[in-house]
Amino acid sequence: MATKEFKKAARIILVGAPGVGKGTQAERLMKRYPQLSAVSSGDLLRAAVRKKSPLGLEAETSIRAGSLVPDEMILKLILNELKSKRWVSPESSVTDASPAEPSKNPSASFILDGFPRTATQASRLDSLIPINLVVSLITPVNIILSRIASRWVHAPSGRVYNTDFNAPKVPGKDDITGEPLTKRTDDDEETWKLRLRKFDETSQPLLGHYERKGVLWTVKGDSSDEITPKLFQELESRFA
């Protein structure tokens, strides 16, 4: 795949239902545009807990109590990461009255993963740093359910296969170890229909928020391969 360079910084969020292929698109975008990095709130949280940083210890207390990690804590983790990369001013704080002035350098481009999930979280993020593209990835529900029905995993390694487009070399066996493949316990249709309904309920206000901000762009396709070229074209028109 040929790489392309951005001329200005892209600050991107991908929004899509479970099973739509956000991870696939993020990987392809980072291969295509080497200046683009992933900033994952989940990874930052796990790293902070592992390092036992002050924020990590706070987060661990919430997790052990069975509580959700407060939004303010996630915002601090994201801001600390952006500051450590010098993508925003080292003096920036989550209590600042106005958003941090982000770097205009194209190498300060990122895809934010895992946050925000709600319109309330999006408003808090707006006060931290301006996002300049939110991509709504849409694949029909029947296609997503079909993908899940065809999905098999090698549990010890986490390798994922799909009998429709990424089949194992030997049916029912992992390519590397030859061990049997299994279905995930939550990969049944009713569970997925519920997950998709819940996503739809929470995503509509989130997408509405970004539409009002003028940064929402929607792309539709039955497969990742159909969506990717449209995504490349849009990013190049905006940032390259």
C-alpha cells in the first residue's frame, strides 16, 4: 500500500457499531498515513494501572469498587498522553477555561479510540481539544450478524478467522498451531442484536453532537474493503 503525507494535523474519532470494522479501518489508516497514531483510552488506563501512577492508583480504586472510571480521569489520561508527545502545550489542564491549542504539525495526527461514547463525554472532550473529523462507519445490521455467525477464534492466541473472507487453511484449525478453533461465548445472534440496539441508542446523540459541530462525515459499505477507499479519499481531501 502506497503511503501518503498529511499537510495538517488530523484529530479523528471513528464511530461504528460493534462488528463494523473500526479496528480494521484504524490499522489501514495508520499504514496509509505514517503520521497518524492511535490514542486508546483503554490502553492508557491499563498502562497507568500497571505503572501504579497517581492516576492509575485512582483508577484501580474505582475498578476494584466495581465503579466506572470517571470521565474526568479518562480526560486527564488523554491530555497527559498528548502533552507527553508535545501535541498540546505542557501547561494544558482539564480545568482550563478553553480547549488546549493543538499542534498544527501533521505528525500530531491521531485517531482517538474508546472515548467519547456519549454526547456528554464528547462535550467534555470539546473543552479539552478540538476534534476535526468524526467518521460514522455504517454497515447493514444483517451483514454484521452474518460476519459474527462466520467468526471463529483461536482462544489461546486471540487469532480471529472468518469462514467468509479470512478462512483458516484447514477448516476448524488454527493456521499456526493446528489447535481447534472455537466460537466466542457471546457470539450468538440475540446477544449481538441487543448490543447493536444499545449502540444505536447511545450513538445517535453522540453523532448529533458532532454533526452540530460540523465535523461529522458518514461512510457506508457492506465490507471493510468497500469502505476503505472512500475513507482514504475523504482524508486526503481534508488533510493531504
